[in-house]
Amino acid sequence: MAEVSMKKVKELMAKKDVIEKEIKEFQDVLESQKGVGMHEKLIDDDNYPRSDVDVYAVRVARNRIICLQNDHKALMKEIESGIHEIHAQAREEKENEKEQQEVKTKDGMESQLSAFLQVDSVVEGSPSSQAGLKVGDHILKFGSITGDNFHDLQDIASVVQHSKGTPLSVTVKRDERTQTLSLTPNIWSGRGLLGCHIVPVK
């Protein structure tokens, strides 16, 4: 789409150059007629057409210059709009590339994570249940904890305690698919702040 716009803008620029050349040619005509511009009188003091200039040629030149200047103005607006469009498209393409790169990076990072916890049970109505956690889910990342920095369940308890009321990002693997859930540890009608039982993967 951007290529089409660029081609169109180049065509418009070429038209602009032709119009500017034509305006210059008609301005040269006026210059050749005693340097009369766009507004000097074409009649003498006795209200007769001036004899020292080609009145017809001057009138034709003036008329063409006005028409060409209007065309030039419209063309400039079109060129400006086209250039804005190209820049907007370029920005959009850049943002899309950046997003795709971020997704690839994220997917790459998640594919390198290994499961270190497994969900053993989830109580209905608990924060874990509301977050969408299911029995059998393999946890790849719990907040800032991954298999690389996990020592024991005390690590998880500490993160949960410090994140009370704050959403935690939990990456799980379920049926060979990786997904990230938002889990908010909180007080509820049952025990603990999560309402689920997790065990280290053997």
C-alpha cells in the first residue's frame, strides 16, 4: 500500500514540476512585455489599450498563471496529504514489526522455561479458580520465580504474601500449550490467599 502511495506522490511531484515550468514560461511572457506583472494597467490615460505591449498576450498569460497557480495549490495539498499517509503507514509498519518481534521474543523466552510446579487441586470460588488455574497445570513462571531461581515452596509463599491484592503473572503449560494467567492473591472465604495446592515437579 505504501509503495502505491509513494508512486502516486512521485507522479504528483512530476505534475507539480510541469506546472511550475509553465507558470515560469507565462511569467517570462509578462516580463517580455515591458515587465508588466499581474496587476499593472493595460489601458493608457485615454482609456485606450496600451500600444507598447501585446495586450492580448498579457491577458492570456495572466489568465493561465491564475489557473495554473490554483492547480498548483490543489496539487500541493494532495502531495502533502500523500506524504502524511506514507509516514503514517511507515510508522504503522514499524510498530507492527516491533509488536511481532516482542511476541517472538516472549514466545522464545516462554519456550525456554521449564515446569517446576504442578497444580494439585483448585478450590471453587478461590482466587486461583477465578484466575483460571486448573488441576494438572504445569507452572513455568510464578511472578518473578522460574525453574532457574526456585528453591522450595517457601519462595512461592513469600511472593504470594508480598503480592496480596496485586495481580501476579503466572505462566502455565496446559495440554502442550503455554498461556499466561493473572492471579491476585487475596483473602477469601477459604484458607490461604490462593485457594489451590501446588507441588514441586519431580
